[in-house]
Amino acid sequence: MEIISGVTNKVGSSTRLKSKLEDFDLEGLLYIGYPILGTIEGAFPIDALLITKEHGVVVIDLFEGKSGNTNRFEDNQDRAYTKMEIKLKDYKGLIKKRELCVEINTLTYAPLFSDEDTNNEEYPVCNDNNLIEVIQGFKWNTPEYYESTLSALQAISTIRKRSKKREIKKLDSKGAKLEKLENAIANLDNMQNKAVIETVMGVQRIRGLAGSGKTIVLALKAAYLHAQHPEWNIAVTFNSRSLKEQLKSLITTFCMEQTKEEPDWDKIEIIHAWGAPGKKDNNGMYYTFCAVNNIEYYDYSGAKDKYGKFGYDQIFGKICEEAINSIQKSEEIYDAILVDEAQDFTSDFLKICYHLLKEPKQLVYAYDELQNLSSMSLPSPEDLFGKDEKGNPLVVFTNVNQDIILDKCYRNSRPVLVTAHALGFGIYRDIDESIGTGIVQMFEQKSLWEEIGYILKSGNLEDGKNVVLSRTEDTSPRFLEDHSDKEDLINFVSFNNKGEQDAWIADQIIKNLEEDELEYSDIIVINPNPLTTKKNVSNIRSILYSKGVASHTTGVDISPDVVFTHDSIAFSGIYRAKGNEAAMVYVINSHESYHSYENIANIRNRLFTAITRSKAWVRVVGYGDEMDSLIDEFEKVKENKYELNFTYPTEEQLKYMKIVNRDLSSTEKAKIISKKKTIEELLNEIKNGNIYFEDLGIENIEELLNMYKSRDSDET
């Protein structure tokens, strides 16, 4: 029995109910404060709902007192039954002819009632002594509808429903396979259920892999809180503007499904992280913080002028840091804030969100550590939000539901996900002799591997020890890869030059549309380097245009809030692709992700993020020797049967990775390259006898040697 607790004002009776049913030996779910049903009078929250294969749907009315009006109980049960029946009859899959195939039963649970006040008749009233007996008396003759019923109650079948039915003519086409794949992802799993409905008074963190459903969970949680607390001011914020329409669509669909009402967009805002003055659509969390606290606001131009020596990804963090340091106490204007893709933000931005919240600081932030495109890592909650006047952490996780990990991947098949991880971490990259490993980054918390769905097949998760990690059918469901041959799920292709690559991509897209029965919105072409996207995609787009296929570059030709359209192929840089998914993903110019003078972890993360946009097939393409080297890594992934087989980096190696992979501005990069060249020239002069150590000053040489020897003990 899985128990998921949502919002309720009947704390005593709901706690007793959970205690009574948690050991109930049945497969099923008990919801508290869920679902919320739409009525002509407005939202109608269900006190508690039990769903099992044996007993069907049991709607439970909770009563806190020692005595009550039985007529009221009958009225409550009748209303709940009628509303639930109307909701379930909206789903054709639950209807046979005109009959609902789901058994709906109702009861009132009044734990303080004496046995004399309870009954087992048409309107059952139960206390602890007869609750189980009454439930066991309910029988469901069509339990095969259990999964479909769960899907209907979770609103996922509607959320995942396509706006237009696919036109399938060939049963073995990619379009046909995709339709089956989409239909198979029907229900939220238990951890996703918990993440949506479990309400924590305070800060909650949701961690998960790419494709684990973080964005859907966050949107549904926002909609659920909005339905339960229509008076609350709720904000949903994000980094990539392409997420805005997706979040708005998910929240709208969930609210309509649950309450039959549009969200009140004056009470629930979907706003960008940065923002600007002007129209409401320009609003952002940082801008709001500056405005309500009357402190200096920076647009991008102003921020770049002041903090231009830092990398692009650090500029926003710097202005957030300045804003936080400008105030003692912030105006508190929100009742709840939800942050998506939190790995792209610094701790100072999350502090801004925290300080804008009224007590009890209802903040939910979701992230995937490896999708961090700036190589910055979020600290623990205790360190992230700071300390009070007494030096105690403002946030301490004491409730298990404050830190939810979504370990199942419902987007990427096992071969695609393991390949993305292998390349992102550099698991099978050639060894760098200066450090003794080819790995470019690694989780500091070794337990994270198992938390995100890998199992220890052999070896040990210890420094310098060999380990083999693999994914299970539970965390990487088989249906995600069984629809196609493994060789078709993910391909790496190398070309002689860019022209050959571009021509091949265009031909493949036309084939996808004309032969594979894929639609325009099923396809995305991603250029991992965000600075070269417009230039690098232009030739492919020209070829497609000449053959009558329309395309667009996200954020350039159409609204920055939109990625996919029904009549145009999407071309995108990595930042605008984040948070989105497509059936067929083409990752172009991938050779640029093989190596970098600096911050190789950053470009590997871009490649990882691009690959994991695929919910079915992915083509990783490029040209030249570096692409061939990248293919060599992929071949090792296949040779190891899509498992991760590597020696865990030592603490010394991890320190080295952090230094060489730190985020640098263009000015800092140029300076380092210049100084390195100077050192190389100096070494050559010494080797050739043109300069002597004595010429450089013995004290300078000794100081340099001492600095080198003591570097391991320095803070990195």
C-alpha cells in the first residue's frame, strides 16, 4: 500500500487513516487531499481516496468529531460519488457501452466514533474497529481497468495526449512505434506521485535524471497547490525561455482536468529567472526582487559591463549575489515558488527566491546535476540558504519527503542514457597522462550513482577502485528500447567535412517526414555550441528549403518561448533545447564536444544534454579526426554492453578536474593561453642555453617551486 499525503485541514483523522491502512496487505494507493474535482460550485477536494485492484475506488469522507449528523454524511458521500463518477466517465477507456467499468464506493471515516455510532449499511460510517471490514466488503469485478483508472485520476493520460492523432499507414514505421511508445507512458510512478502531491512545509528538493519527469512533476505540483490554495500567490521560474509555454500548457491542462477551471494567472505566474521592466510577460524573479526591495536592477547589457570579466553563465549569478547583499530583509510576496532546471542557477538566485517567500518558505527546486551547463554545483541545503543570527542553518532537511529522487527514466532508453553518461563523464575517453584518467568530471557523492538508478554490478565505489555500473529494468523500463533495434536507437556518424554532414542531415529529415511517418514536431536538430548555432545550421536549412521543407531556429525566427511547431523543423542551440524532448534528435558538429583547451566538462555536459533530449532515436554526427575519436568512445560503450566500467577517480584527480574545468571568461582564457605560451617560450630559451636560471632570480624560482609543492593543500 503506497500512501501519498497532500494538503488537508483534517490532520487528526487523516493521520489515523494512514496509520490504519499502511499495513493493509493490498496493492494500491491511498491519497490524502487528492484529487480535486471540478463542480459548478468550484473545486471539490476529496478528503481521501483509496484505489486497489480488489476493491476498486473507495472515496473516503473524513470526520474529526465524536458525533455528527448522519444526513450530512449521506449528502457528502452522494456528492463525492457523483463527482467521481462524472470524472471517470470522461475517459472512454473506462466505459463499456454505457456502463462505467470502475467500481466506486464511499464511506465516512470517523475515528472518534463509538462502535454504536458506526454502520455498514448503504452509507457506511467507520471507526478503527470496522474500517478494514467495510473496505473488504467492496468488490471490483473488472480489476483489469486498474492502471487506466490510475492514469485518469492522475490526469497524466490527458497531459500526455497529443493535440492531433497521428496518421499511421505503416505498422512498422517510426511513427507507429512512437505512438505505441507514447501510449505506454500512461501513469506517474510512486515517486513522481509523491513529488507532486506530498506537501512539505518549507523547502523541498527534487532531483532526477534527464527524462525522469521533473518538469511535469513541478508543473503538476504548482497546479495542485493552486487548486488547493486559490488565494496563494505562486510563481514558477526557470532559466530556458523555451520552457515557458510547456509549463503553461501543463499547468492549464492539469487545472482543467482536476477542477474544470482555467488557472487564475493573476495568482499563479510563470516567470523567467532574470526578467525586465515593462509588460507582465517580461517579468522575472530577479527583476521582481529588485523592484519590491528598491535596489539597483541590471539588464544584460549593464550586467555585462560590470561583470564582463566573468563567463556568461556567471554574470547572472554575480548580479544575484549583489542583490542579496544589498538587503537585510526582503519584502515577502509569494506563498510558494517552484524552480525548474535549478542546476543552471547559483545559490544566490535560490536565496532570492527564498527571501521573496512568506513563512513557511514553500520553495521547491528541481535539478539534474549533470545537466549543469556551467559546471557549477549546488551546495547542500544547509549551506545553500545561509544561517540565522545564531549561526544555525536556515534550512535543514528533517523530513524524507524534503529530498525526493526520481530514479526512473521515462524518456531515454538504457542505451541512449548510458551512452550520454559515458560521454558526459568521459568514462571511456583516452587517458590523460598528466592526471592518470580520461574522466573529466565525477559525482563527489558516490552514492548518487545508485540514487539515480544504477546498480553496482561489480567492484567498489571507492577512490582508485574499479567499478562496473549498470541500469535495471526497473529504472530503465524495457519498453523504451524494445520498439527498435539497439543499432537504430543511437547512431554515431562521421563525415569528411561539414558539407557532407549537412547534406546527410537534410536527407534524413526528409526521409523521416516522407517514409518514417514522423511529424515536424517529432524532430529537432541541436548544435551543442550556443554561440555558433545560427551560422552552423544555415546550410542544412537552405537545403531543406530548396526541397520544400520549412524550418526555424529557436529564439531567432519565432518567439523565444516556442521550440516546436506543426509545420516547421526546429533547429536549436543547447540552451533553448534544454527541458524539451523530441522523438528524433540530430546532434550536429559533435566533434566540437570531443576536446577543449579549457572546461572540457562544460562541453561534455552540452553533448550529454543534447543526447538526452531524445525519447526514441538520436543521431550524433560530426566530421574530422575528433569525431572519429568520439566514435571510438561510443564503440567502447557498446563493447561494455551499455554499462559503465571505470576506475573511480581519486581525491587528487578530482581536485585537478575542478581546476582545469572551471568556468572562464573569454578574457581569462586569452590570458591563460598567453601566459602558457610565454612559459613554453621561456622553457625553450632555457633548454637552448639562451637564458639561465640565475637570470630569472633564484628567489623567484624557489617561490614558484614552493607554490607548486603546496598546491595540493590549497583550497580549490
